[in-house]
Amino acid sequence: MTTIYEFMSKNPFLTFFSLIVLVSGISGIVWMVSSIIGDIFFRLPNRVLRHFSIKKHGWPPLHCDADGDLTEYYDDDEENTEQAGARDCSDKAPRNP
């Protein structure tokens, strides 16, 4: 029976590729475990809180348009409302009465 050192000295290329497979397998397992931990501690609570926020406040929020893009913000100053393309949203009905 041969030892690992004898095998490595007789087959350097096979040893090299075996170590690459071993290292990538271990890093793959580490990545999978960290992904599961990240899902449990970040994504799951994030989605639950997002669900309750949308249920309470509706969709889209006042600072977003229908697909979730941020809309431009304009003050109630006369100089800002006189600019080209400025919108006056004061006459709109609330989205969630």
C-alpha cells in the first residue's frame, strides 16, 4: 500500500487537479452555507417587513412611480414650480385614503 506522499510524487498532475477539485468543493460548500445563513438572517426578515410595509402603506410609495422608479421632488416654492416640466401634485387625491 502506498502513502499519499508516494502517490503525489508519482502523479504530480493528477495530484494538482485533485487538489483543485477538493478546494473548489470546499469553497462551494462554504458559499452554500453562507448563502443559507444570509437568506435566513437577511432576506427572510426583509421580505416579511416589506410585505407588512406594502400592506400598510400601499404600492407605489408617494416618492415612486408605478414601477418603483424614483420620481423627481419639487418644493412648493414658486421658482421650482415655474421651471419647465415641474409638476404640481397638490391636487392629486391620496393613494390610500
